[in-house]
Amino acid sequence: RTHSHQPPLPIRNRRQAMPWNPFGRGADDDCCRCYVAVPSSEQPSPKCRSVSLGCTGVLAAGSALLAALVTAAVLDAQRKSGSLGTPGALAPMLLPSADFVERAKRTEYLFAELTFQEVRVVATFAADSLGCATGYRGSGAEALRGCFLSGSEAVVLQIPSKAAALAHLDGGGPAPPRFAEVIVVHGDKPVEQGVGVYAVGPLDGQGGLSKDATLSLLRSLHFNRRPVDLSDTSCDVVTVKVVQQLLDLLVESFGESLLVLGGTGVAPGTAGQLFTLYNPAVDSTLQKRVVRVVINWFHDPERFQVNWMHTLPFSFNIVQEGDPEKWYAENVSYCGQMFKTVDDLQKTNQSGQLFKCTYKPNTAYTWDNAGPDPGTPAASEEAEPGRKVSRTWHVVGRGAIRWRGWELFATIRPASGLALYDVRWRGERILYELSMSDAHAYYSGDKAEKQFHYSDKAFSLSGLSGDLVMGLDCPEGSSFLDGSLWMIPSGVTLSTDPAKAKAAKLACIFESDGFEGSLWRHAQLLTRRVSGRPSRQLVVRAVSTVGNYDYITEVRFTEDGSVHVRNEFAGYPETDHAAPFGEVPTTGRRAEHGRAGPWLDWGNRIRGDLVAQLHSHFVAWKVDLDILGQRNEFHALRVGVAEGSAPGVLAKKAQTDARMDAEDPDKLLIAQAVSPGLWRVVNAEALNPSTGAPRGYAIMIESAPAVQTLPASHPFAVTGSFAKRHLAVARRKDSEPSATHSLDHFPLDAPLLSVDRFLEDRESLVGEDLVCWVSIGKEHVTRSEDVPLVSNFGVAFALHPWNYHEENPAMQLPMMRG
């Protein structure tokens, strides 16, 4: 298939290549056959790449001959198109080796996330076996009395044990059975068994289940652990009651759109609509699930995004204790005033002591809407896409990637997003796993009771996204990787049902060629002649949207053996209002008569009295380095000062290196400018032949990121303990697969998975299989330029070879000369 996704060009002499399909459909291939696409006289200006490999692989027999034919076709196509010898021209792309193709087949089997067809089949099988629904059904609290599949991990791949996976990958051992995990909410069982986690399988490898497939219960959990489900309307019962009690006051203050939410009638068409967001309150626990309720306004569902700029200065909590009929509201906030109950607010209003404010939102889709103002010339124009990239990499099957000295497997997890496995540099595995665990956001508030947080894994770091856009998210010519979505828009609501899963392009692969400058360069002092090598990087990028925020996640691989990991944050900020609660100017890009209000310690005004809250972002990564095997150890190097050995002798810079012998929850590894250094995972049994130093990789925090500054006892510090430090090192266990769990969103006091708890047993770290839990974060101090969308900002860390090679490996590659 061609580079521009047109029908494939004919093979010369119309000789059809051999059909070959070890994996099913490829990552970016509609058909699965190998062919050579060469520009023909009928197509004088082809937009295709010079060689197109439907499944980019060959059988061992005859591979050399086919590779030679393809190379000749590439060179012929480049000569005819004039691209041969030009900067950035496509190098002859030999087909992947038979060894890589076989390894790709195994890594896909072991690590590839379920296809949307598999998700559908597993969801239906599990629901039928249990007598449950495949998703939330009905409305209100009544639906919670039944059972249904739910959450961002409603149906996911069950990751095999590392021992079994490596036995299959490296030792030729049997392939472990491929299973799925399913999460079911059980309102039909006692609260202690209110959430069930099940194993379903084995899968048959053809998009379905084996004939002998079974369902078995893995664990039962408390009903208050039930996952975030955007179809769940059970809280609406309490919300409607609260609005009905306060309807006159709310309509007077915020307009007639409240009539619909109060269930008393249909609001006028000009009044707009309301979006009710339910999220954990800061005091939510395992025994007392507390939901924070925020109400946003919008008018046109096609421009729903403006709601983030139109939050009403009215919120409350719902305490979900016992039977849904007994749920109640507390901590009711109205125009900056906090009341313990709705009755307290009513009494204050009736006594005439309530401070009333007015905010009746409206929009002209200018300051609150992304992009140019409606009616302006720029609004009707399209931005020019970025440049096109040449194909220099192979994608085999559903995510096996080969580029220059790198091989890896990439997939998209429904809850946590991008995950890479079996990462090899020049034939040696350096990473068993490099995967994003979660992204947390912690928000301040004008009162302690109004703090809130998000675990975006619980909402899904892929499932609320759309197809990536060529030219915007990824350059023209990229390869795409599919993921599965089952949170589907339905009018102004979302329907969550894994039995209706569909595919979406959620990640891309491309080479970033030269725009980053040079990998190395030098000008000779005497001749002033410059030599060097342009920086070329393989980029694996995933972009996900979670409500108001967008996360841009990418891993870059360079030609010197380094790996660069970066998370960028984008999207709309969350908002609230501050005294004196004046009307927010609704029209015009610029607001007139701006005034300086009182200083706020919880955020900054972004338009009138509209405030974007101070908040922090933290992203957790699992970094499972395997340096020449699994018998590794961890070293911390620090640069400091050695004092003079005698009076009058100057101090000097000095470095110290210490091995960490055991896990230590009290030792917070934090990158600090006043105490620079680096962390290394090394193999003490594999020495560099040139220096005798142990070969290894260093972990380096690159962007001066933040760490959690709240007290250790704070609920946010407990539920996201990974954010206390930049790095934690633990002995690897299959029972500790991630830094957080998607079922930890509401029980802030009792997380199922916790980096702090991983370290509590203080196990040995010497000669062991180690995992590094890396946290990179950012304090977002808001500003007026964050309206309506923030400019993308990010945090990063890198993995650098450290005494792994005898010299800079980039020296072995061709260079440019000035």
C-alpha cells in the first residue's frame, strides 16, 4: 500500500508477490502481502514511498533474494524520482531479518493489547457467563443494583509473568496462554464483594476465544472501589434533589439552564445546557465514598469544550454511604461561602444573611473557544501541515518496530496509554518494559474542602481520545498503531460498553530527521573544518484526551543508544470564581475594564473574577531495565565538594558513588540542582573491557520537575505516593505491575498499588531484577495566557548508556563534512 494511503501500485510485470500473513492485519496495512511499489509512467508524480511492505516481513526461505529485489527497486525508484543522494533521502530499506520477524511474532503474542474484536468477544462472554450487562444500563441509582462491566480497564490483556514471557522469547519455551482480565461491578452482592476482577481465556489468537475458554474470579473488592464510569448516572438522584431544593436561588443567580437539572421543565433554547462532573472529593475513603459535584455550562454540543471556561460558582459533595436512597449532600459551596448542608444554605438565605452573586454564562465563541474568532479570515483557513517524513523504519504486525540499531514492541493500554516492551539496542535487550503507569493532577481550592484530584488512568489515558491527525499529531508519512475505544459519545452523554468497542489510531511512529540539530559536531581549531552527524531519532508518540486535558507522550530513540521520554500537557484549565464574583465578560477576545482583585493563594484570575486553580501534574513511569540480564544493582552518583586537605588548600569538585543495597521507603531520590548527580542501573558482572567499569544505563531527570509537596499524611500523597520522589527502586515483582490501580480513584486512603508499599519490605537490591519507578511532574501556576487553552508544556527524563560501550557508538556512523 502506498505512502499516501492510495491503492497499491502494480508490481512490475504484474507478478503477484507471495501472500504472507503471520499476524493478521499490520499496524498500517489494509492488506497483508509483500510487494514492491515502483513509480510507473502512468503515475509521473507518485506520492508513495519507494518501497511498501504490506506486512514488512519475509519467510526465512528466499529472504535474501527478495531483499535484493526490493533494494534494486528502491534504488531504481529513487533514481527516477530524483531523490537519490538528496538530503534526507530514503536509504535502501532491506527487509527485516527472519530472526526479527519471528521475535516480532512472539512479542505481539505476549504484549499486544487486545484488539477491538477481542474486547467485544471477551466482554460478551464474561457478561453472558455471569448474567450481567456489558455496560451500565438504565438511569439513576437503580442500575447499581445489578451487575455490569465497568471502567477504563473493563476488558484488558492479562500481562503474562516475566519468567514465562522470557522463557518464550529467549529460550524457545512454550507460549503462555493469552488471557484477558475483566472488571465487573456487582451491585447484586454484599458490599465487600461489590467489584469482581475476573480472568477470561484463553484467547485463540484469531480475534476470539478458544472453545475451552472459561471465566474465573481472581479477587473480590469493596463496592466503593467501583471504577469511574462515565455512563453512571446514579449521583444524578442527589444532584436533582439539591437543585430542586435551591431552584429559585440558583435560577436567580445562574440562569434558566438550571430548570432542566432541577427536573421541573425545559429551559429556553437560549439558556444553554449543563455538564455535571462527578469526581472524588478530598475526603473520599474506602468506607466513605465521597463525590465532588461541579456544574459547567455550554450551549452548543458541537462546541462543548467552552464548558471548561464556564464553571458555576456552586458545588457540593455527595456522600455515597449505604443504599443509594440514603446518599446525601454536604459541603455546599455557593459564591465563595461554604455550608455543611443544603438546609444550612437555605436557612442563611431565608434569614437574609446570604451573599448572593450573579453569573449567567453566555458565549460568542471568542475568548473561551480554541482557534480564531468566528467570522475572521483565519477561521476559514487551514494551518499548513508539517513536512513529510521518509520511511526509514519497519513496523511488523501490530507494533514490532525496527529502526537502525533499535528493536522494540509498542502497544496502547486502555487505561494507562503507551507501553513498550523488549527494547533492544544493537541486539541486546536493555529494557524489558518502559510504560506509562498513570497521570495524576492535584488541584488547590479556595477552601481545603474544595481540593480535588484526578487519576487519569481511572478515566482512561486512551479511551476518550480520537484518531490522531496526520500533519498535526504526527508528520505525513508516519505509521500508526491502533487501540480500542469503548467510551462512545451518544448525543451529549457517553455510552460505556466494551461489547461495542472500536479501533482508533492512538499512536504513531516516525523518524525525526535533523531538525534537532546534530548528534555530535566539532570544528577543527586550525582548519575550521566542521564535521558531525545530524541528529536522527525514532519517535513513538501517543496523544490522549481526558476531558479537558490532552497528554502528549513520546519516547525518542537516538543513534547513540539513548532513550528520551517526555510528557507534554495541553488543553483547557479547570476554573472557579473568586470574590467579588462579578460577571465574566462574555464577548470579545479582550475584556475591558480589567481590575486587580485581592491576591489569591489558590490560583490566578484569568478573566474578570474567573480563576484557574493552582495545580500540579505528575506522571509515573515503570522502567524495567535489564542490563545484560536480570542480575543488576543500583548506584547513586553525586557531585559535591572535597574540602582542602590542609589549611590554605583549595576545595575541589569531587564525585561519590554509592550502591543502594536494599529498598528504602524513607530514602527519597530527588534530583536537585544543589546536589547534582545521576542514578545508574548496572551489571556488576559485565565489565567494560576498556575501563573495567560495570556496564549500565543512567536515569537522568531532564526538566527540573516538581515532586509532591503536600504532607505525607495528605490523601493526595497517600493515593499517589510515587510523586513524593523522582525515583524509587524496587525488586521487580509480577504482583506490582503498575504504580497505581484504576480502582484507586475514590478510596484515597487505601490504594491497591502503592510505590511506598513496594519499598516497605526492604528487600535486597544487589544482583536482582530491578524496577525503577520514575515520577516527573510540573507545578502549573496559571496565567491569563492559559485562556482558553494552555500552550503545551512538559517534563522529561532520559536513559543514557553509562560505560555500556567502549566509545561513543555514534562514531561508527557516517558523518557530514563542512
